[in-house]
Amino acid sequence: MKIAIFTLLSAAFCALVTSCYYPPSYPKQPNQPVTPPAPVDNTTATDPGAQQLQAARERLEAQQNGATSNPYNQSAQLPTTDPNVAVAPPAPTTYPYATKVPSKPGFVFNPFTKNQVDVRGIPEGTLVRDPYDNDQTHKFRVP
């Protein structure tokens, strides 16, 4: 009796496990690239989100093809500069040299924040930036 129940449960377990396995499609052709289905060109989108996506794709294709017209505003002009708006100063053409840390070879002081920066393996005169300095214009040269 116990053997019959054990056999029945084993068969049920095997059937359950094999039913979860997805069999490969046949005939299987090795080294064949998977190609996506070809898009259908004559479709119209009915969903508002799909319509927005389709309109964005059309605008992008028009921009890539060299069309310069603006579909939102035909009389669009370049923005004019407002004298009241502060403009960032131009980046310096010459960058300061950092000073070496006396007790640590391969380390220098950032001339802007005075933090120590590891420049081991970087050649002299190379323009670098402190990764912990938030201002990206603070570049300096390795002495």
C-alpha cells in the first residue's frame, strides 16, 4: 500500500515538474539571428499616449532629415539675450598649478578648495579636476 502511494506521488511530482518546462521550438536552426517582426507602416494610433509617441517620432525623423521648421511655432526666433540675466564668466585659458603635499608623494593640494587630491601615475602638466569638488570649472595642473 505504501509503495503504491509512493509510486503515485512520484509520478504526480514528475508530471508537475515536466509540465513547467518549456520545450524548445522545432526544428531548431543553430546560429540563426533573431529578427524582430517588420513594423506595419499603415497603422493609426488610437491611444492618446501612442499618438503622442507617434508625433514625437515624426518630429524626430523630420529633424534628422534636415527639416528646420518648428511644428509648434512657425514664427519661432532665436532667444535674445537679456542684459539683466547673469552670464557665467568664461573659463580661464591658463590653469593654476597645484602644490605638492610635503609628506605624501603623489598627492597635491587643490588650489581652489585646499583638499588633498591623489594624482599618482598622472604625468606632470596634465589638466585634472578634483572628483570631490562640485564646481566643474575648478581644473588645475599637476606639478
